Amino acid sequence: MAKKQNSVLPGFRLTLGYTLLYLSLIVLIPLAATFVKSSELSWAEFSRTVFSPQALAAYRLSFGASFLAAAVNGFFGFIVAWVLVRYDFFGKRIVDALVDLPFALPTAVAGITLATLYAPNGWLGGWLAPLGIKVSYTQLGIFVALTFIGLPFIVRTVQPVLADLDSELEEAAASLGANRWQTFWRVIFPLLSPALLTGFALAFARALGEYGSVVFISSNIPMKTQIVPLLIMSELDGFQYAKATALAVVMLVISFLLLLAINLLQWWSNRYNATNLA
Amino acid sequence: MTDDAKINAPRRISEPPVVRCLLIAVALAFIALFLVVPLLSVFAEALRQGFGFYFQTLRDPMTVSAIELTLIAAAISVPLNCLFGVAAAWTIAKFDFPGKNILLTLIDLPFSISPVISGMIYVLIFGAQGWFGPWLIEHNIRIIFAVPGIVLATMFVTFPFVARELIPLMQAQGRTEEEAARVLGANGWQTFWRVTLPNIKWGLLYGVILCNARAMGEFGAVSVVSGHIQGQTNTIPLHVQILYESNNIPGAFAVASLLTLLALVTLALKTWVEYKSTGLRGTAFTPVPLKKRPN
């Protein structure tokens, strides 16, 4: 490995300097400002805001709905990834491209579309209303929106690992007498589980911060259908910047912890695959 | 393993046909329910009042000004993030220095932050009660509830897109070709323009496509800093919200259909670039952490 001093390529100082300057101006300094701003609050004020009944209800709903949405995506996303890698069927390429739609579609569009679809007079809500199931403007609606935006994560993390899986492992299991289910459950699934967990964590993290797709389908009633980003937004709309900042700091700390967990998962996943698939 | 090998393999290393059909059916039903039905309903709702109303909504001066502002925000943020992406990828992929993993994680930060918080951080700095608030008011400069705030928020949320696409690509390519160019007498710029850029053009294009899609569609962060002044600080997604909340549902969907078309064009271009250049995997859309590689 060549040291930077004797590299013949130019531009190290220029590009590193520019990278750090731009990163600091756009990301690091504004983020640091949030933490500094929150330190202007006394501990009593801070804890009154972040442990208020309304905030606690919002955390519960945010975590619960995000977890459920990521779990449902884990199950169905795994099947979609499996089908896309292993089987051939008509329209496979289109389905593959369409999986990224929740990333490409602006969240506001997703929000109004889902709210309209699942409203009692909507295409899907109209079917569910006679059964007594209300989706739009309820907690169930929040879950539907979070499932929509988290859909691509599991598919896109499992897909490449599944595609790279060596068929010899399955052949070995089969020739040693395992039936297909045993081969899947004992050989294939353990090899995919780090990728599956990474996808789950990514979908969960995205759902926790989601705003645009939820704001339309949720009725935004405190204690009932208000997730944390909606609560922060309503504090900002009321010019309650100190309260909004305190809540934002809690969410930022949770995001950083999740980012750390995802990094560790990814590190484990790479090492796991390196030792098992080498 | 090729697809043909999979199909012709003995049953024990594949699933019985019944199971295959069942799994395909479940996957397609899930995709249809969550992706295809919403997609179709956007256009159905948009055209509910007929084509006349549809085009009238799109020609409305408020819609036109929202489109203009969205184009301005994307035209500023995409090139700046592109420049940053190339600089960051060059420094990370071509040189060794301590703290590289920390730098990679920091570049990813905007992905893990809620859009609402992404907008809020600029309000805390440039807003009336913010750090520079009094100074800005004194000098009559508006950033929050004005166009500069919208551009800043857009830059923040699209910050990692190009960098994420180029870093793994340039790491995989290594630096031998650039070193050869230097040894043969090319200067730094010549090396970059004639050797590096042709190698990374598809990755760069890919990053730009994804970055642009997010820049034009961002809602949460922009919503915090916009102030929602029709005709002045309204982007397309914010205009969708205003129409929807004023109960002009067909109008909201007519404007939303523009963003949906943008999303479909983005997916088509993305698939085309993937087809032209194997090895690109859209890491900007699925933010799996980037890892330092030994050069």
C-alpha cells in the first residue's frame, strides 16, 4: 500500500480539503448547531418536553408502526427477492425496476395516493369499509404508508447476496440427503440472515424519520395518530423551537445509534460471507 | 450459475413447481397491491375531471411557478453535490489517510436523519430566532421562508447521492490506470479528464439521475423551510400539498402525476444505465454502509 506522500497522483490536499469544507458547511455545522441549541434548555425543561405524555405516545407509535412495517417488508421482501433471483416469469424485469418506485416517487405523492386509495370511498378503502376496517386517518394507515416506503430495502439488500450464493452448497446439502425445506432453512437462510437483518434495520430507520407519506394518511391527533416527525413539525409550526429541538435531539441520537448498528451488521455480514462463502 | 442451469437442475436443489408458482403469486400480489395499484390510481385520480381540467391545472400560474422553483433548486443542488461527489470519491478512492471510515460514515449521515430535522437545522441557524437571524434581518437577507433555504434543504437531503455511487466504483477501479497516465507524462487534469472521467461516466450519470429525482421530489425538509408562499416559495411537492389540503383533489393529483412521471422516467433511466454498465447497484437508493477498501 503506497503512502500518500509518494503517490504520483495529484489533488489529495485539494479534494480532501474541499470534501471536508463542504461536508462541514452543509452537514456537520448545522447538525452541531442543533445540539448546541438544545443545551440552552435546562435539564428540567428538556425532560419535560421529551418525556411528556404526548411525546411518549409518539415514540410508542413511531417505534411500533416502524417495527411492524419493517417486519412485514422482511417477510414479503424476502419472497420478492427470492422470486426475482431464482425464478423466471413474464414481466420480471419490469417488476425488478418497479421495486425502487418508493424511492423514486416523492413522498408527498405517495402520501396523497395512499390516503385516497384507503379512504372509505377509495379503491381499496371501499372494499375494507364494509368489513369494518378503517385505514386512512388511523394507526393502520400509518403502518401502510411506512410499509410502502420501506419496501425496497429488504429486496435490495437480500437480492445481491442471494445472487452470489454458491449453488454447490445447496447441491452438497441435497446430496447428503437434505430435502428442499431443510436445505433452505439450515443452509440458505442462515447465509442470508445478515443481509436480511441489515435490510430490516435500514427499513426501520427510514420509517422512524418518515414524514411526507404519513402526514396525509394520518389524522395527526396527539396521543393517537401522531408519530414523532409529525409532533416535531407541529411544534415548529407553533414556533416552539426549543421543544422541537429537544425532540429532534432524541431522534438524532436514536438515528446515530441505528446507523452504528447498521454499520456493525454490515461488518458482520461481510465477515460472515467472507468466512462461509470463501 | 446461469438461469438455464437453475431451471434444468434436479428438483432437490430447486423448489417443486407448485411452490414456485405460489411464491411468484405472493410476490406479484404484494407488488401489485403496494406499487401497481397506487401508481395507476395517481393517473386515474388526475384525469377524473377530464383532460381539459388536467391541462388547465398544469398551466395555472401557481403550478408553473412551483415547477420553476423546483427546477432552480435542482439546478443548483445537483451540480454542487456532483462536484462534491467527484472530489470525495477521488480523495477516498485514490489515497490512503487515517479516518477514512469515519469520513464515509459522515457522508452517509443525511440519509439517516428525518427530513423534518434536515429542514429544522437550517431554521435554527438562519431563522429569525437562530444564530444568524438578527444579523440577517438587519441586512435584509432572507434565507428561511425564501428560496435560499429551499436550496440549502435540498442540498442537505441529496448530499450523499453522487458520492455514494462514485466511491465504491472508483475504489474497485483502483489507481493503476491513473498512475500509468502520470508516468506517461499526463498532468493532473489530463489524467482526470482523459482517464478517470471516461471510467466513471456511467456511475456519475447514475448518481446524477438519483440525486435529481430526490432533489425534485423532496417534501419534508423543504416544507419546514419554505413558508408555503404560493407563487414564491412553493415547489411542486409543496404545491401538491396545498391543492390537496384546499380539497382540490383532482388538481393535486394532476400536479402529482408530473412527479410520478418523473419517478417513472428515473426508474427507466436507472434500468438503462444498469444495462449499459454492469456493476452499478444503486447504493444511493439503498443506503447500505460503504466500507473502506484496501487500495
